[in-house]
Amino acid sequence: MCNTLDERLATKGGDSRLSKAMSLKNRIKVLVDDLGVTPYKFAQEVGIAYNTAYRLYNKPEKLPDIGVVQKICDTYQVQVDKVVYWQPDSDAA
């Protein structure tokens, strides 16, 4: 009997790590635009590499690691759902 989500997903032939990653997206572009700052200024204020900031800004499928999420939340006093969100897979019908 499968007890964990990973085991249940594995028995259906899917890679659970891939399935989970594909459903999460970042909201960095929305956050940065709402703050009225550039990705460059965002990187400076948060204390992350410029390349990281630009990659997150331009590619919502790229997920920040937990340390970056923590820095963003601390810097701008926002909840995690302002940084990342879950979106159902379009083919999960």
C-alpha cells in the first residue's frame, strides 16, 4: 500500500519531483512591478545576484531556493504566496 504522496505518484508512472516543480511558479515579476522597482534594484535590496533576479523576473517557471524566498519575504515584509504560487497542471484533467 502506498502511504506517501511520492509513492502514490510513482505508482502512476510520474516523477513526483517533476510533477511538483511543474505546478509551482514564481511571482517575482508581479512583485517587482507592484513595488515599482527594477530587477536590478530588487537584487540590490534583497541581496541576491543580479543574474538570479533577472532569471526569476523573466522566467516564472524558475523557482527561487528557500533562502532567496526568505530574503524576499524579510526584505519586503510579504507572505510566501506573494513570491510563489501553485498552479494546477493543464493536462491534469
